Amino acid sequence: MRIGFATDIHRLVEGRRLMLSGVCVPSPVGEQAHSDGDVVYHAVSEAILGALALGDLGKHFPGTPEFKDIDSSIIVKRVVAMMDEKGYEINNVDVSITLEKPKLAPFIMEMRNNLGLLLNTSIENVSVKAGTNEGIDDIGKGLAVKADAIVMLRKKGE
């Protein structure tokens, strides 16, 4: 078994889509990022890289023109391929999204499903939760969104 943890945070700006676990959440603001800014996919991908001791997301997906506006599901797929090559699979993943608004409850099941499909695991192995920062700091003021992810990997077949 291997465990990885990661956090991803992005400023929220007008003129961008708010992408969370592959769901375009209706919002007047979205993530400012080199890619599509999906903090959930980024945190989960980096947690997997961490569990495998393969470095951080920037090492594998630098801020170069090749990755400009990339769909973050492609990042997840590439990281899952690295995980497969090392002989591991998802045991479970737990994600916490911190965002002042909009409320994410209506989107959680779709987020879990999207993540499960990309990670080649059952939705029962995928937890996605959402909360606010109670008006504290940039997240609480509606200026940023953050995702924390922890993953447990197991050797395939065990």
C-alpha cells in the first residue's frame, strides 16, 4: 500500500469556467490557470504522483505551450498510466473542495463518477466533499478555490 496527499489552489477570475472533477459548475468566475484549472483533478493527480514518489505535477506537466489550456482529464489519464506502469491501482481516494460559492452538493455525484471513471475504480472508492471557509481568507472571500486529495494505492491483484 502507498499513500499520497496533495493540495491545489487557484485564484478565481471572471471569464473562466469553474471546472471541478470534470464538471463545469455554473459560476460567474472560474480558475485562473495555465490548464483548465480543475483543482480536483490536479490534487488527485499530484497525490498519485506523490504516492509513487514520482515528483510533483509541475515536473510532469510544466507551464509550457504544450499544456496551455489542457483538459485536466488528460493529466489524470497520463498519471493513471504511470500508476499502471508501476503496478498499482486505486484503493480509495478522498477529496475535499473548499469554495465559498456556489454550493456544490448538486454536483458531487457527477464529480465522484467522473473521477472513478478516470481512475478505473468503482465510485464506492471515491469520496468528494465540499465545504466553505466561513468567510476567512481569499477562499472565504470568494477569490480562490482549493482541493485537498489523499489517495491510497495498492499493488494490482492484492
